Amino acid sequence: MSEQGGLLVAGAGPAGLALALQAHDHGAEVRVIERRPAAFRPSRALILHARTLEVLRPLGVTDALLARADIAPAVDLRLGSRGVRLSLADLALPDTAFPHLTLIRQMDVETVLAQALADRGVMVERGTELVGLREGAAGVRAQLRSRSAVTEAQFGFVAGCDGPGSTVRAVSGAGWPGRPYPVEVVLADAELEAGLASDAAHVLVGRAGLLFAFPLGELATWRLLATRPAGDDPLPFGQPGPPVPVAELQALVEQAGLAAQITHLPWSARVRLQHRVASRFRAGRLFLAGDAAHAYSPATGQGMNAAIQDAANLGWKLAFAAARADSAVLLNSYDRERRPVARQVLGMSHLAFWGEAGTGCVASALRGRVAPLAAPLVPTVMARRHLVAAGIRLLSQLTVNYRGSSLSVAGTSRSRGGPRAGDRLPDRTVTADGSSVRLHELLARPGVHVLLDRDAPTPAIGPIRCPLVRVRRLTTSPGRGLTVVRPDGYIGLRTDTADAARLDAWLKLVVPC
């Protein structure tokens, strides 16, 4: 590998693997290192949201992910003494190919992404730690320590996907504002003697907090997640700490009102939590993504999803920038697009976690008194599919837009009601090349996509001789304009007319050919 302009990815969790995969597929030379000698198991995250699957689709991994997932999950929700079953399959989301909640272990996500990289000839270098960085005009000099030696290598960019204690963040000088939660999470894989339905996740809401039981354990049938006041002993944030005695875990189970006896406990851990967003996601040639850039509570399942969506925003930009002489606008857009989203996600997950696990009298009363009274209303609310869909859109980041970005350029005005520059491109059925196809399926490959309206004159935009840019005509889209779609599925340029000058200016801003 010629590493002078290559990319070093520090960390082989979901963020690092997804970023490396996308950067590779857009032309970058990539090297991935991971300080742990083996993948961490058992894994923690269990949910992929719809938008995350959308941004992974062009990388050719969604079929393998869905083959390992539960895409028709049911939840048995118990609010005090009242219970109700909820279905989270086939939600009212017509503009995505993934209208469901997807339950999948983080280990499965990492396995699929790592295998996709291996298929491309990129192997994760486990047991290799980043111990120093020195940035110069020509690149970044990285000091790497493996079992056998300490070596140095030169890279064009370094992506820090190295977790809450990020070395890249420390070297970059980025601040880490926020604070610890007074609540910790207890995780466990356990066998239970109980009458629990194995075709559903179980959620018990009580005055003291929440207990989740998922039939997705790695070392036993059930994965348990419970909240409780944090201990006084210092533990690394976001990392599994010491095991929890079976008697303590049994007490949490009983306190939540779950009639179950733990019969086998092969793994358990305490996890100390915090809420933070780095003060910047870019410092020169150093970038932060995933848990190195932000730390959330586990509420609403944002950690792994936000990490992969960071990667989807950054990977192609680093690949394109490595082949460009002037990439300041392109590279600056990462921080300006993703850090505001990180702050929004932090606010949402923080509020949800307060309701789920807050130890104050208000949160406790809401869970212990109000929630059981509201239980009879849950089926009625769930029947209003548009309300459920609106909530899922928010949780999935389907509503995220980058309208204020320097890469979001609006030409002449389009008809009202359609997506704008900076918006996610909705999925729908279109006709292209005489065939009916879903739009996201048509674009499910790396690169920039130029979509011509039905009557747009092709000669007006001239020939585009760049393998990173594909031009397609949508004969079901009336008009004479065009839409340019970025590799991460967001609209970069939208015009009412096939404006060659605007198209050329946008492509020169972004694409290295």
C-alpha cells in the first residue's frame, strides 16, 4: 500500500469498519487498526434503524445483515401490572426499503462489515495500537505499536473511531464537554427459568427503572439490560466493567417485576455512562467519528446507528479529498453537518433516558404511577400508524437534513412539497431505462448520482466522463431539471432546469475528476 495519501482508521467497531468500507469503495487506500487482539464479545448494541440500513446499502452488505436480524420484532411491554404486546414490523414508512425496527447484535454487524472489507483485501490489524500522531504539511505521521514492534507510517488522513477514550481526540485537542450519568447499566447473558415468550423482547417499566430481556444473548438465550444508580468506584466510561454477582442481578429482575429465576449467568458487566459531544469533529487531517465523537445513553438505540451514519458522511469525503488538490470545503462539511446532528441526538436520547432511568421523584412517579394508568391507551396509539411512523422517523434519523451545508446547493426553485438540497432522498418507485424500480435500489452502488427529469435535455449538461459519477434519467419524473445525490443518499444539488454550469460547479467542489 502506498500510504502517503492513504487513510488510517483507528478502531474496528461499527464506525471504523463502515468508514473504511465506504472510503475503500470510493477509491481510498485504507488501513484499519484495532488495539484489542480480538473482537470484543459479547457485544452491546442490538438495534439498527432504517436510515442506517439505507446508508449501508450501496456497500452491498444489507442482505447479509438482514439475514442475521429479526426484522419483524414483537415487544411485550409491561407497565406496572399491565401488559401489552406491540408489533414493530411493517411500519407506515412507504419511502424506505426498511419499514421496520431491526434487531441485530453488534457482533453480527461487525462480522458482516469486517468480512466485506476482507473480501476487498483489507484486513483488520488487531493487536495494533495507535500511540502517537504528528501532523505535517504533507500528511500525518502515525506511531503504531503491535506485539512485535513499534513502527511509524505516513497517511493522508486519520479517522479516530477509537471509542470514548480516543487517542485521536486527545491529540486533536478537541474538548469533551458533558458529564457522567448518575445511573449505570447492567448487561448480562443469562438463562432464565420463566414463562417468557421467546418470540418477543420483554420490556418492564417500574418505579426504579427499566429491565429489558432480549432473546439475543450470545453466551446464553437472554440478553438482559437493567438500569440502577451508579456505583462510586471509577470505571472507564462506555466500556464493560466488572461482572455483577448473580444475587444482585436476581434482585434487579425481581425489582422490575419479572417472575424469573436466573439459572445460569455466563457473562455480566456494569457499564458506566456519560453524555458528551466533542467540541469539534475535525482538526486538520484528524477526524472523529462514533464513540470518539459523542457519547449517548442507550435510550433509543442511537450509539451504533449514529456511529455508522457518521461513517457514511465521512468515508467518501476522505476518499475524494485524497485525490483532490483543494478539499477544504469538502472536509469542513463533515463537522458542520454531523456535529449539529450529534447535539440533537444527545438531547433526544438524554430526555428519553431521564424517562426510562431517572432516579428523581418525577421520573420515578411517571414510571411507577402514570405509566400503568396509560397502559390501556397504548394499543390505540399504536393503531395510529402515522403517529408511530413519525416517532420512528425521528429515532432513525430519517428526518435529518443538511440544508445549511456548503455542499447543499439549490438552483432555480422546484415545485413545493418535494425534497430540497440537503434533504435525504426519499425512496419511491420510478421508471428508468424502461424498467420500474425503487429509487434507492437504482442508486445502491458507490458514487455520485445525477438524476435527470423526464424532459431534461441531455446535451445541456454535456458528457460526464468520470467513473465516480453516474447519470440516469427518470421517465416518471416530469420536468426539465436534475437532482444530484451524494454517496450518502443526501441531495447535493437540485434545479428546475438542466443547468450545466451549476452541475459542473458542484461536481468540481466535490468529485476528484
